[in-house]
Amino acid sequence: MNHRTPFFGANWKMHKNQRQAQEFFKNSQTIKWPQNAEVVVFTPSHLLLPCASQSNLSLGAQNFFFEEQGAYTGEISAWMLAQENIHYALVGHSERRQIFKEDFNLIAQKVKVGLNTGLSIILCVGETLKEREENIHFDLIKEQLSSALKDIDLSQPKNIIIAYEPVWAIGTGKTASPEQAEEMHLWIRKQLSDLFDNTLAQQIRIIYGGSMKPENAPSLMERPNIDGGLIGGASLEAQSFYQVVLACEKNKD
Ligand code: PGA
């Protein structure tokens, strides 16, 4: 059995108004969430503060900018999040890399600033179908990890979580097989060991994302290097998110 606390994130993306979020947390209050897992809901940013008083789960931001304050129309900063007791944030999601053209450099800056501000960062990495077919996916993930993590001083391994999200599995209903996911998670752990050291690499959680749902979560969670999930579609209802989180009880012995 490994000693890593399972981590599950609900990535709501650009979904839900305040009433719908309230409904989610009303349902969530009736659920006995597993004590042995860390569970975080990444709401759209305008819902973070209204949800804070209603949520029995931790909240996180889907995005932030690396400067603390200034003339950056439309942005919020890691500092602003921390001031409001929001301690988790996603960085490098494939939608931000692809649609918002976030490059390696920007992502590296966000990781650094986020960690320095005291946030726990969920760094997302993943390849497109084309990259997998061209067999460059291992090299690509290596580059995504080393560019984002090379300059960081990781005193708190629990504050960085890697989310492996194959782009071809996100929102498509196609999940990576447990074998495909485990193979990449092992590769990621090896990269972490090269970037830091083996002790730290064994402590960092590596979670899977991409059409994870109640039906496929248990077989993914059985794998020794899959430490949780980042869940989009199946996290919009409290009950289905809970059913995914329950897979943390899967025995890895
Ligand atoms: P999905 O999204 O579960 O809807 O595939 C996962 C994500 O993008 O984080």
C-alpha cells in the first residue's frame, strides 16, 4: 500500500451559475466523503467566494496570473486567491495550452509563483492523439514536466500534484486504459525522480484525468502509480463525483 493521500479534483470548467453551485453543495453536505482522500472543487472564479461559506469540500481556482497585482485586465493572481483562503489552483490544463496559447514559459512562471505564494498546484500534462500516434508522447510529457518544474525548490512535495490528462481522452468519453495510464504515470514518476530525487518522486501524487467516471475509476485507481483523478463532466453532480472519489478505497496491495 503506498503512503500517498489520494487526491480528487472536480474541474467544473465554465459551467454552473450560483444557484446550480449551491445545489451541488447542498447535495454534497449529505454525503459522507472519505476521510482518507483530499477532495477539491475547482469552480469558476466568480463562484469561489460565494461557495466558500456553503462548501464542505476545499475549493480551488482553475487559473491565475503570475503577477501579484497590476494592469492585467481580466486576470486574478495567486496572491489574491491566497488572501481569500483559496489554496489550490490548476496550471497548464490542455484547454489553456491550446485555446489560450499558454506556453512552457508562462506555465513555468505560474508554477513558481503559485508555489511561492503557498498554493498547492495541480500541474496538468498530456499529449494529443496525433502526438501519441507519432510516438512522441513520452518525450513531450518529459518536456512539459521539466520546463515547468526545473527551477522550483520543492520543500513541500504535497504542494505539487501532477495530473496526466491525455488530450484525446478529455471530454470525449474515451478513457486511457488502466495500462496506458499506469505506463505514463510510471514514466512521470521517473522524470520526477530525475528532476528532484527518488524520495520526493515517491511522495508526489500523480492523478489521472480524461473521461474518468464511476464506471472506470476503480480499475484506474487499482494501479500503483495512479493516486487520484481530475474529473470534468462526471464532477458536475455531487453524487457522480462522490462515486468516482469512492474508488480511493481500492486496495493497491
Ligand atoms: P473530463 O475532463 O473528465 O470531462 O474528460 C477532465 C479535465 O479536463 O480535467
